[in-house]
Amino acid sequence: MDCRKLFCAGFRVYVTTVTFVILSLGTIGCSSGTSSNTATANGTSAQAAPVLTSLSQSSTISGAAAFSLTVTGQNFLSGSVVEWNGAPLSTTFTSGTQLVASVPAANLATAGTAQVAVEDPSPQSLISNTLTFSVTPAVQLAPVLTSLSSTSATLGSPSFALTVTGQNFLSSSVVQFNGVSLTTVLNSATQLVATVPAASLTITGAASVTVVDPSPLSLSSNPLPFTVNPIPPTITLINPTSAIVNTSPIAITVAGQNFATGAAITFGSTKLTITSQSPTQIQATIPAALLTATGTFPITVSNPSPNAATSIPIMFTVNPVPVATITSLSPNSVTAGATAFTLQVSGQAFVSGSTIQLNGTALTTNFLSSTTLSATVPDASVATAGTLAVTVLSPGTGSGPVTSNSVNFTVNPLPAGEFIVNQVANDVVWDPQHKLIYASVPGSAAKNANSVVAIDPTTGLITNSVFAGSEPDLMAISDDGQFLYVALDGSSNVQRFTLPAMTPDILVSLGGSNFYGLNTAIALDVAPGTPHTWMVSIGNPGTSPEAIEGITVFDDAVARPTSAGRYTSHPNVGDLLLGTAVWGKDTTVIYGANNESTGFDFYVLPVTSAGIPGATIQDYAGAAAGFGGRIHFDKTTGYVYADNGPVLDPSTGKAVGTFSTSGIMIPDGSIGKAFFASQLYGSNPIGTITSYDVNHFTPIDSLVFPNVTGSTGRLIRWGTNGLAFNAYTTNYTGSTTTKTGKVYILSGSFVQ
């Protein structure tokens, strides 16, 4: 077989024949690279030659890596092959107009030019025109970093994609994190994407990000910083979130997460004193010095090294002092002369440091809440009727304290003829000659201590006060108003005063015991019509029973020799326990009663110039019927009355009747009445005075006296239509004993 190649304008034509006759060379047209040329042999159409129009890449540098070259043109067949300087490349047929060839790195090792062509397969094996590809000498530029998509991450974060932006990136470029190569993808010559693994985020601190081109010159970029931050503490809430300016120190609770041991809490720029701490909660104190100005202040939590970090702040607000508003008072009124009481003020915007003001005078105030305050109102503030203004004064800012609205508090007047004298008294007596009530004042009294005061019952005013001695207690007054006898419990004496000037006169000692201490008077009375003759029942508070020394009669300061009821040995139970005693119708008889034991004896004690002869004493056992209290003799009825209700005929020692009540009492046969005073305790304690028919022992009327507190002492008659009594409370504080109380005076038709 004879094989020849025919070259015509870039075509290679293989003609194989023995008998093939070329009829005319003119029938084979060659027109520079067109595929429309035809050749007829044995009547068959000629194959069109491939044509190249462009390359996807026309150059690279020497030493570049293998790459895919896309060839675009016409007349490509499925068997078409891209040739590099006549050498076939691995070619993929994409379409009749596009082929993709793999250019091996070996073809790019040295600088120069290469001719790229496409050869169609047999049968005609036509080849295209050529295009030039340049391999230029390698001038590799170092990569340059300009930015990172993220410049930090938190300790322990998961892996993430980091986008690196810059210049001169190659397909072989690799991103490095602290010198460790990362999996890298080339997006373009100006952008790489690398995966930062979680393992690179396990240590806090600064890291460095670079790009390295390993081939052909292994150039490295400038570094960019990357920070692995520690896990910061997180505040979720604070309680409270605000305070009023100029308030006292405030305890604050900060809740959240990741609070490390040794974490600090900061208010503004000042660290607070921490009182307790856990990983999720810190309690601290905001001092008053940080609450002196209004505004908002950041609160942060900072963890210490080595993983030092600070939370995002939460704001704490210091508000200006709001103007307090009073909405109600409880109580909103009392009766004049009331004892000290608690006033509760309700309203809004009260703060610690708010004080209740009564007519502009500050009261000691308890802050209960922002809506409730309370204070004790002293009895002196409500001694007289009237209207008092109640306000609340709150601490303010620069302009000073802020005053609330004013609400009226009413002090109601007592009924006509009623007075409450703000003076504690152990005993009271009536002086009909000088028309005064005398009151003995204990040594613990807030005013007029250890004195005897004179009170005008028509006005309720104290008109005189005279020092009496140590602990004045029981008193007795002569019926002519000449002498006042006062028992001094603190010195075991009886002091006599001349009236009305209350000038000290004789002083009589009652003695005492080295073992049991000083004696005291437990009953004291002046003989009727004989102001110089008086008697005293002597007891000792250190013994039980107390009435151990019996009754002694004195003429001025001289004791009559015979006493009644004195024990011969102590403490034996004697025949006479004279806990209470009074003179009878004249100087010849004294009546006494046992109010200390269940014998409840009633005694009739005849009196002579020598005293009280024991042989003549009459003892009516069980007649007195009651512990404590006094007995009273009424000249009009001739009967003896006991505070606990019984009425005795001293001539027989028998009861002639009983009042169905008890309490301190006073009979007045001249008006046919007996009066009893009793108490009802509660939030508003009151005293009730009931009048009874003195002969039939039936109740007539009653009267309520407000604000009576404590134990009632003695009920007395004064004038033609008056009553008075004292009441007191004994207070024990450690070894200290004090008394508080008042004298209550009334008059009117109720008494008559």
C-alpha cells in the first residue's frame, strides 16, 4: 500500500490507494483554515478540519502546577485531541465547540512558548490552526493579607470557616494558624477560605494568621492577629435594679454564669465587698457612699487571671427621692389625755430615713416598707384637744429634705368635767378644805419624782409640787385639812406635811429588818376629828405574808405602847394579818381585814389611850372574802365596804349585802351611792365607772373613761360631784423598775 500525505494550507490529508486516480487537483480546495473545504474521492464528501478560536488560559509561569486548559473553536469531534507542541494531551470532549485538556506540570517546567492545536481522528485525521501558549519565567509575588472575616473566638468554640482576604494567592496557597497549616480552599487570587479546628481554640491568648505559597518559591505573607478570648462571665439579672439616692447601704444579688472563684463585682469603677459567691450568683453590698448621686451606673463581673474576662455591664439606677404621699393614718384620732400609742402611716414613696412629723416635730420612726411607717406618739403630744398635722419628711438630694402632703390627726376633747393628768401617782387623796387632790409620785417618774403634787380637779392642772422623800406611796389626810401624812417606802418613814403649803413636819421611822430590809406602810389613816392621831399597819415587802408588824397608833410622833397583830417570831402565821385598815366612826375603833390569806378575816380593833388591847379584838373569819384591795368605812351608813364587793356590818361582823362587781371603790352614803372603777383592756383600753345604790347594792348608771391603762390604785370622791382615781403600769427592765401612769378626774351629774 502506498501512503502519502498531502499538505494543503495546514491540512494533512492521507490518501491510500492503488487504483485511486486524482482526476483534478483543482477539485481539492485549500482555503486557509476553513472547514468547508471538500474533497471527493470515489464520490465521498471530505471531512471538515477543526478550528481553534481561544484558550481559557494563554500563559503561566515556569514551574506552575498542572492545570486544565479549556479550548474553544469549531468542528470538534468526540475523538478530537488537543496537542501541545504536537504532543497529544489527555482530552475530554465537551461539545463540538469545546474541549478540556490536562496540561501536565512537566510541560510548564521551563519558560518558552508552546503551540496548541486540535487534531480530529481518522479517517481523514485533520488538524486545526494553532494558538500560542506562553510559559514565562517565574516571578512569584509573596502573598499579602489585608483582613480576616473574624479576628477572635471564644475559648472552647467549635471549628469554623475563616475567610482570608489579600493578594497574590495561588492554588497552592495555605493558611496557617500559629504556624500550623489549615485546610485551605482558593476562591480567587484575593480570597482564601480555611477551616480553623476546635483544637486550635483551647488556649486563650493571641494567635497569628499567615498565608504560605509553598511552590515554587515558598513565600509567606505578613501576619494578622487573632485572639482566643476566655469565656467571659455573663450577668442575667441584678436585684435590686435601683435605689433611692442617699439611702443606707444596699445588699445586691448578681445572677448569671461563669463566675470564677475570686471574681470581682464592680459598681461604676468601684469594687464592691462580696458577702457570698458561687459560679452562678454573687452577693455584695453597695455602700451608702456610692448612692449619693442620681444616675445610671454599670455593674460588671470580672474573672481573675489566667482567664481574665469581664462581663457585659448591666445598669443600676440611683433615682432621686420621690415625694412621699400620705394616704391614711391608723388611728386617725384619740381622746385628749391618751397614753403613748403607735401611729401607723400608710402611703407611697417612703424610704429608709423617712420620719413622721407631728406638727413639725420628728417622731422616732420605724421604716416598715415603701408604703408603711410607724412611730410612737408620746402622751404629752395628745394631752389636750386639737388638730395635729402629720407629715413625712424624707431625705432628699441637693435641695434638701422633701416633705409629703399633710394629713390631720384629731385629738378629741374629753367630755365636760373630765381630765386626764399626765402624772404617774402611787396614791391620791382629797383635801376638802383646800379643794385640792394630792398625788404621791414615785422616784422613777419622768416628772416630779419623789414628790407630792397638788392638782386642781376643776382644771386638771398641777398647782404645786414639793419634794417628799424617797418613794412616797400611801397617804392620809386629816379631815380638817391641817395635815397630810405620807409613807416613804424608800426610807421606811412616815412624813407629815402641814397644809396647804405642804411644809415638812414630823418624821416617824417604821423600822426594818437586817435580813428582810426596810418596813413599809401597807395601811395609813388619820383619826376622825383628831388630826394629830393616826395609825399605820406596818409590813415588809421582803416577807410573805407582808403584814408582819401589825397596827400602831401614834399621837404626832409618839407611838402608843400597845400594837395589834405584831408577830412574836417571824415568819410565823399570826392571828392577825392586817393588810388593810381604816378608822371607824371615831377614835375608839379601827377596822381591819386580812387580804393576804384565805382566812379573809375581818377585824374590829378597839382603841384606847394605850393603843390596841389585844384581848378586845374581834376576829370574824371569812367575812372579808378577797385578796388585795382596801376596806372603806362610810359614816352615813356605818358599814364597811371592800373593793371586792362585800358590805359588812362591823357590829356583827356579818355581810349585809354584796355588790355584784369588783374593783377599786368608794362609798358615799350621803348621796346614797357607791362607785366602782374597773378596766377593759384591748387596743383602746378604757375604764368603766359604775354607780350603785349604796343601800340596795343595785347598779344605777355607768360611765366610760377613755385611755385608762395599767393597774388602778385608789378611787376617791372630791367636791359634791367629783371622782378621781390613779392608774399605773410597773415596768421591769433588768434590775430597774419604773412606773408610768396618770390621774383621771371627772365630775358631773353622774356622781351626784
